[in-house]
Amino acid sequence: MVTSVPRLVVAAPSSGSGKTTVATGLMAAFAARGLAVSPHKVGPDYIDPGYHALATGRVGRNLDAYLCGTELIGPLFAHGARGCDLAVVEGVMGLYDGAAGEGELASTAQVAKLLRAPVVLVVDASSQSRSVAALVHGFASWDPEVRIGGVILNKVGSDRHEAMLREALDASGVPVLGVLRRAPQVDTPSRHLGLVPVAERRSEAVEAVAAMAAQVSAGCDLDALAALARGAGALSGAAWDAAEAVESPTHDHPTRPAGKRAPVVAVAGGEAFTFSYAEHTELLAAAGAEVVPFDPLRDEHLPDGTRGLVIGGGFPEVYAAELSANEPLRKAVAALAESGAPVAAECAGLLYLCRELDGRPMCGVLDATARMDERLTLGYRDAVAVSDSVLAAAGTRMRGHEFHRTVVEPGAGAAPAWGVRAPERRVEGFVQHGVHASYLHTHWASEPGVARRFVERCLTS
């Protein structure tokens, strides 16, 4: 199979240059032209894909070479871009920044090379003029395998400023494909190291995305950008497929007795639990589950017939009072966990299962307390399963990512979930009965057996 979907990677010299504004604006602008646009984000970020989904009407998907391995970048891209006219991939951090101490691994540059995609470099030009040429030349020549096909100048102050920048770049050989002026209306509020999720500010987010689209449409040469995207190299190899990954067709799961209903797996969502990868629910469904979303802020009961529960990440500390006030659901979650049913909780889910969060009662599944902390814990992790659980057998190795400003005490139960190698050797998380709760975010596409094992436990618990 050959994938030839036109595609662009939107990158920058550093964080804060305007990648999200440009990438999201491009997605929305091309979608407004009637194109089916496939949105992607390099790295583990859960928040930007929400804005991408608003811009395109399609699920935003991540491409993370650390979490999933380089061999899955092409197949996961092809899966998301299937049937689309154009794909836009937003980078992470600076173009050549990747996992700490791992060279180019998980960098935007590496993903661009794996996708054989041209790069559009977004440069914050607010404090420079002629120096922009040296900066662009350096990025364009650093790695000859990375093709920088054009520059979009962001935060340009005036016509005179624009003229100086263009004159400087004339000799660089890298064309200017867009010029954007300072525009506060496209700014979006941030929390920790990312934007506030779409689910928490949907009407404002819709307005922000519309403003991004208008700014990009007015300031960028969309025809030239589309032509650049069409110059991407063809990718060989099959698209990722959830049913093939779990080695079982969705309609005939081998572990489910004939005629027996698919087990209901409830997946937490809403404003408090916005962090999830689309492939997780696809894998659960492919493994034979009926995936049913619910909102812990509003629903007082788990979905009818719930046999398993998945609670992903988010910002529950922002909604601690509301989550605590929903006592009927807290009791239902505790009862499900006590029954031995499979429960998988990541980060925010871990906090929700504790006795309390910032002094407010939570589900009480775990004999632990959680609180906000000033220190941000952030980074990729190599992990090994310490205890047999509903997700993995002891000894299973996975890669994950931590991103939180909270502390759980104690940090691990009698049966820890993971042994983590970096930044220091430690154990963390909890395995008890059917519960697996941890700070570690993982991408199940890297280990599809996780979904298969979880659904099998739903059938037998």
C-alpha cells in the first residue's frame, strides 16, 4: 500500500513561536475550501489536537516516536489520513528538539523525515530583522534530510518590518509563504505548559479557531502551501488498523462466547477528563468491547451494564469540588472497583480514585491522598510493569509520559504499577484487585495487547 496524501509539517525554532496558531489556522483555512483535512500533532500533547479537531471536524491524532516507536509513525499517520485531501502536522517544541538525551528521537525533524514531508518553519520575527536570514539558514542546513520548504513570519510589526524581513530572506533560498501580524484575538489561555482544553472553553475556542483561520487565510499563500504539500514523498506500507493490531476482527472476538453481548467499557470524558488518544477506544472496540463515554461531572451513574472502566488524564484539580459533589457516581466507581472489575486510570484518573484531592473526598478506591504541588513533573519515561494487572503482565515494558503538577501520597501501593528508570529509579502507581492506577500516560498502539487483556478481563471478572 502506498500513501500519497499531500502533507505539511508546521515547525518552529522554539516553543512560543506560533506553531499552534499557524497549524490550526491552516487546517481550518483548507477545510473552509472544502478539503478533507487530516490533523496531527507531534509528541504526547493531548490539548492541541482538540483545537485541531475543531478546525477540521476530524479526530486530532498524535504522532509520537518515543511512545509508539519510529516504525508506527507512518502507519498511524496513514490511518488518520485515510480518505483525506491534505494533512497538516503540528510539530513540538523546536524543530530539532526531542526526547532528552536521545538525539533526534521524537523530534519534529525526525517525524518529518519519517513522513517524507516538507517543513514550514514558523518564525517569531517580533525582535529581529536581517538576523532572520541567519536563523532560517541554520535550520535549513542543519540536517540535509529535513526539507524546509518555506517560512511563515509571525508577529510582524509593520509594512516596513515585513519589507526588511523579506529582503533578508531573498538570498536564503527559502521562500516566504506567509506573513502574520500581531493579533491578540487568536491568543488562547494557557495552563502549565499547554493551552486550556477545548472542552473547558468551547465557545471561546470556536471563536479563537475562526480567528486563526481568518488570520492565516489573509496572511498566507494557501495555493503555494498546498502545492508544497503535494510535493511530499509517497509512503509505502499498510495503514495501522486496530483490529489487526489486536489480532481479532471486531465482530467476532475469540474470547467472547457466541451470542454473549460485548462487555461495556465506560470511558470518562467531559471537561475534567480530556486527555485520551483516539487509538485507545479504537483498540478497545476492536478487542470486542462496547465503548460508552460518560461525564463524571454530570452523570450520577455509570453506563448500564458497565464491566470495565477507563479514566484518562485531564485537570480534575480544576473540578475537584464538582467531582466531589457527585457522590452517587463516586460510590458507583468505588463499588465497581470493589467488585474486581477492570479499572484503568491514568494521571487524572489516579487522582479521582484517591481518598481525597486537595482535601475534597474522591472515590476512595485507593488508600492515598492527592494534592496540587508547585513543581511540574514532565518528561518521557521508560517503564516496566512490576505487578500483574488488568493491563499488563509483570515484566511488560512500555514507554510513557508524565505531565502533572500534583502529588499522590504514598506514590505507590503494596503492588506498584510501574518501575520507572528516569529521571531516577523508582516504583509508582497502584495495582489492586482489578485496578491499575498510575501517573504514567501510555499509548496503547505501541502495545495493543493492553487493550486485548483489558477486554478479556472484562469478560471474566
